[in-house]
Amino acid sequence: MTENELSKIIVNRCFKIHKTLGPGLLESVYEEILFYELNKQHLNCDRQVAIPFIYETITFDFGFRADFIVEKKVIIELKSIENVLPLHKKQLLTYLKLSGLKLGLLINFNTALIKDGITRIVDNL
């Protein structure tokens, strides 16, 4: 399955969750429900994945943690905040660069319309 095919499934699940629960809940609630929904789709989904990085000659196995990596192809960063900042987009782009993955979805559930809360970030896709 390609990154774009996975993205479509993920976005559809987010639409379902947002339609059912609405905005305003804690990020951890959306994380639990999205994990459940992705597993129902039989997708391999890892949560709270450490993303190592190298500084000079030292490898650090901590410091960065992706909310989800789906099928070892797509990183998902969840938010439930008033406004997504440029920093959040840069954070996801950094995760993509460090992991070697090409597609990330920044999903903010705290919006009136979930389509306004989904940002697609790509790195060499």
C-alpha cells in the first residue's frame, strides 16, 4: 500500500472520529480512538515511536517521539490545540527527515471542521 493510499484511510478514520466525538477532547482520547480505528482497518500501527538522531558521533535514542507510524510509511502527529503553529509543522518535517519516511500527517482535532485540522507534510515524496 502506498503512502497516499494509507493517507486516505487515515484521513477517513479521522473524519469518522471527529464526526462522532467532535472537538475539544484531550489528545490522548483521540490517540486511543485512532489507534483502535487503524487496527480495525488491519493496519500495522506503532504508537509513541522513538525517533533516534545522531549528533556528531553520538546516537541519541530519545528526544523525539512520533505519535504513530503506520505501516512503516506514514507518521501521524496528533494535536488537540487552539492553533497549529509553524513549529508543529517543522517538528513533523524533522521527524520525516530523521526517520527517512516521506509522508506525515499533522492532525488537530480541536477544529470545527476536521478538514481544517489536517496538514499533509512531505519530504521527497
